[in-house]
Amino acid sequence: MRKVITYGSFDLFHEGHYNLLKRAKALGDYLIVGVTTEQYDEARGKLNIIDSLDKRIENVRQTGFADEIIVEDHPGQKVEDVQKYNVDVFTVGSDWTGAFDYMKQFCEVVYLERTKNISSTQVRNDRHPIIRIGVIGTGRIAVRFVPEAKYVSGVMVNSVFNPNLESAKEFGQKFELDMATDNFNDLMTEVDAVYIASPHQTHYDYAKRAIENGKHVLCEKPLAFKKAEAEELFDLARQHNVVLLEAIKTAYCPGFVQLVGLAKSGVIGKICDVEACFTRLTSPEMRERTDTEYGGGFTEFGSHTLLPIMKLMGTDYKEVRFDSIKDENGIDLYTKASFVYENGMALSKSGVGVKSEGQLLISGTKGYIIAESPWWLTQYFEVRYEDPSKKDRYFFKFLGQGLRYEISDFAYMIQGHQGRSYKFTEKESIAIAGVMEQFLAKRRVDRDSSKQ
């Protein structure tokens, strides 16, 4: 007897799951299906599981393909099961190609091609339909988004748009997407939501067009370069009853969420100062260093450093001052944005051509919180007090690229739950757009002055 084993969450069971089990069964005489528990799914980075374990097991059973169903609940179990059940073939979908090659020392490994075009045929849950996401843009962050999305239950990236059709096709082929197009209207017919990862200056226009088409929008930072544009987008989203979320991934990561909560709890007393730094040395040939209109350190990384400032000090600052070290082409290699509040202050440091210590420091009347670089991938921070021997240390998991957290919250909100919107609010997003507007206005004034 040739035994085959496969594993999965099988959440929101759809045609793709059915076809995978059918193909797995065809590889042998006896099929064992491992269904993961919610706890193990979360531990391995799978977020937003909706159906209960019992329901997911029952859905697998009803296909008639499984000769035996087991529960997977811990790391290393796959190796144990293959040996325990004398398995001949281990199989999973092709989107995991290469991930389980280590199993080849125990049995044959087969990666099954996933079901194409399931968006029109999948079985949909009435309360939680599968969310079809189209990617706008094919750059560095978009390449990281698609693999992260597969860790979020209830969403499926099915298409990509780029005005350069060849780039769209290359991206679509790489990630086995159903559609790659240079026609925005065609994209709108195939998706429920979009993820905007195009050049910064195009974010507002693409977001507006998507919202007007009734699509939910997850937009990379900055959402807009003008306060009025950000306000317009959120107003439009309300009018069309869709979710609009700015994708500063740090805001949605568990470690950062707890850091903010702890700081606001009063453990360090009244918060008086926040200093955040994010710098990266980029090549002079890259967009960040060549785009004289929208490039530079502050437009690239300022959204990250403004995030903890707005969340901890608030959006109602009295004034902001920008000081920059500039390249020959006029873009900022390094910028300090200094904020003055009624009873406090804050400092944002960002750069693409000057390197500094990338830490987050929150100062209070009873102590301080420090998150060392890279604080924006919050995995660890300390609470320190006047007594140097007294320190509270906090550790957190940061899974993958971190994008799965924002995708999970985006899906959660689309499903009608607003309980996670506090992580990055409309007011904070609009305030950041306003700061960006002031910075770009100052840069234009400085350039005009230098020409005189």
C-alpha cells in the first residue's frame, strides 16, 4: 500500500482545497490528512483563522478523499508522522515549493500545482467570503507582500496591475496569479480589494480610483502627500462603505502594539519625549536618491518614525521644524523633524545617505522605554527606571516580513470588525500626511531660494 500524507488549515474550505486533496489521493492508495489546530497555526504564522477545528476536519471528511484524518499541533510533527505512519509520499501545494525539501530524507516529496482561477468557482462562506486582492505595483515591497498574504486565512492575491505590462506579466508569472494587466478597469472587475505598492506619488490617485470602484484599499505609506487628500480618501471610503488602511506594518505588529499600550499605561509616568530613528544607506542609483520630487530620507522613512510620535504624543503638535543634510540634487540625505507639544516634545530622524543608531526612546517622568534597532520590527524592548538594577524586559515574535499582521487586520476589518482600527487610526494617518505636506513645501521653498 502506497501511503500519502498532506497537511493544511483548510479554513473557509474552497475548490482549491478540494482539488488538492483529490490530487493528493491520486498519488497513492491511502491518504492521511493533517489538519492544524488554531494554536499551531498562529505559532507558525498563519493568522485570521475563521472556522473551528471541528468544522475544518468535517469539511475534509466530507470530500471522501481522506482515509484518515489527524490533528497537527506542534513543530516537527510532520517528520514524526511520516515515520510513525510509514508514509511513502509527502505532498503540499506548489506555493510551498522548496519549503519542505528537508522531508526528502524520509520519503518522496511532491508539490502539487495549485488550482488556477478559483476566484470564480470557490465555495464562499456567507459571513466571511474569500477576499480577492489585486496588487498595484511590482516593486520591492510588492514582492514581499504576496508570500506573506498566504499566511492570512480568508484572503487570496489573484491579480496584479502595472502600467508596464511586461512587468505585470513577469510578476504574475512568478507568483502564479490569475491575471496580470496594464488596464486598471480590468483589475477592478477581478478583485474585492487592492494593495497599493506603486511609487509614492501615485498612491492618492490609485486609492481614490479603487475606492470609487467600491474596493477596499490597503495602501503603502505615505497614503498621501497632502492632508486634504488624506481626508478626502477617508471621506470617500465612508461614502462607499469600504475599508481604507495605511500600510505602515510596524503599527500592526504585536510587539509594537504592546509597547504603545505599556507606555500609555503610566508605567513610565507621563510621556514627555519620543525620539525615533530610521536610517538606511541606499545606493545613489536607487529611486530614494534620484527622485528629486518625492525621494529622500523623510519621504521614504519618515512615516515610520512619525508613527510612535503620533501614537504617543498625539496629533495636536504646536509646531514642527525640519533640518536636513542634502545631496547635490536637493533631496535630503538625512532629516530631523523636531516637534513641540503643549507639554512635551518629539524628534524624528530619517535618512538614506547618513547612518545613525535606529532606536526608539520614550521618556517619562518615572522611567523610559527603549527599543533598539530595528525597533520597527519590534521583537524586544526594555522598561528602565531611576534604579539601574531595575529593568523589565519584553520579548515578542516577529513573523516573516511582518506584512501578514497588517493583511490580517485589513481582512478582519473588511469582515465587519473595527476592533483593530485603534492600531493606526484615521486621525493619525491624516496627521502624518499633513507633516509630509509641510516638509515638501519647505523643500520647494529651499530650492527656490537656492536658485536666487
